[in-house]
Amino acid sequence: MLGEISLFDAGPRSADALARSDGLLLVLSRDALDDALADDPGIAADMLRVMAQRLRQSNLSLEELNLKLRVQDEGS
């Protein structure tokens, strides 16, 4: 899943991707997502689960970076 954030807030994409091999790309418009969510609300739960996992990983990465920066500052 890539670009899902912009489906919800209408902002620009926050990430890019580069494929290492051939694959299948599916494009989903906001209207199509709205229709799919109306037909099957469970889709929203699946999307929220993925987005929560990504947010959790981002938070961990920021904590690690912050710790590294503090260690560097203390060593200076």
C-alpha cells in the first residue's frame, strides 16, 4: 500500500517507491475507495492496521535517531 495517506487528507504523497522487479500496480481513486469502504467497512480496519504499524515504526526510528543525536551532543 503506497499513497494511502493522500486518499484521506487530499495532500501530496509523502513517500515514493522504486520497484526492484516487474510487478502489478493498482490505482485507486478516492471515489473508488469511498465506494469500497461503504461496501466493506472491514477494509478500513485493515488499512488502519497497516497505517498504525507504519506510524509505530516511524516513531521507533525517530526515537533511535534522537538517541544517536543526544549521544553525539554529549560526546562533543
